Amino acid sequence: DREWTPAELEGKTVLFAVGDSFTEGWGIDDPAQRFPDRLQAMLGDGYAVVNLGKGGSSTLHQTQAVMDYPNAVPDIIVWQYLLNDIDVAAISNGYNWDSPIPLDRPALVEESHLVNFIYWRVFRQGMFNSPQGIPQWDWLYGAYDDAYIWGIHSAEIERMTAYADSVGARLITVIFPNMEDPV
């Protein structure tokens, strides 16, 4: 990814692209084909598209990444939201997934694309169905149906919108559906 310096960002319209692996561009051979890079190419030199995407992140992490970016305050935030972004709120409040996504991954998993790829290929086999055969999407939909968990997650969403409002950034949210069942 391109590392922007404060001097390079000065005088440009700063756009943060934030989200999970879709934003990060996981699985794309040519980084120029990631949507943040395509946006940069379409918008031109007057814009700086900063890719803050990180695979496996959720609303809580994505908001923190936007707030912690040291080199600029955004003018625009394009937030890629996936329906599994509720998982941190669910897990942290006792709605446990029987095949939890490991939150304490070895540092090398986060630092090496090859190790990350191998790690998730090995772990993935049990990741999307619980030992009882409950599909992950059914578990996630149950989290959305739980008023307590939804209250916590909606507060996470509100934190992102409040931050955008506080810095005068335009917030554009792109919601990705369950790609196995887009309805």
C-alpha cells in the first residue's frame, strides 16, 4: 500500500477507504484493481485515497483505524460494511460462535501475506460452520435479532458516524451483503 506523508496530503481532498478484506484487497493479484486504488485512478491527483482496509476487522476496529490515522483528517470516508461486522459485539457479550475467529493471532500472520494466506486456509475449514452444523450466517443473523447485541453494535456504528460529523467528513457507506445469499 502507498504510505502517504503529511506533505503529500496537504492541499488534496483526503478520502479514507475503510473496511475489511474487501477494502484491503485480499485475494486480488493486482493491487491496482482494489476499489480504493480504482477510486484514486478515477478521481485523479486532487484526491488522496488512503486505504485503511484490514482483513478480519470489524466496525470497532475500522472506526479506531480512521480516528488513529496520524497524517490527515478525512474529507470523505468510504466505509465498506459487511454483515459480519457485528461479530465483535456479539462475541464480547456472550453470544459465542462455536468456531471462534482467533483474535490473538501470531504477529507473523498479520505481517506476511503468505503466512496470512496459509493460516486462514488451514483455519477456514472449521470456520464457517460450528461443530453443531450451524452456519456462520445463521449465527450472525441471530446477533442482529438480539436487541442487546444490536444496541451495542449500533453504538459502534454511531461512533463512526459521530466521528465523521465531528471532523466534517462526508460518510459514504457501502454495505456488502451475504455473498452466498444476497437477498
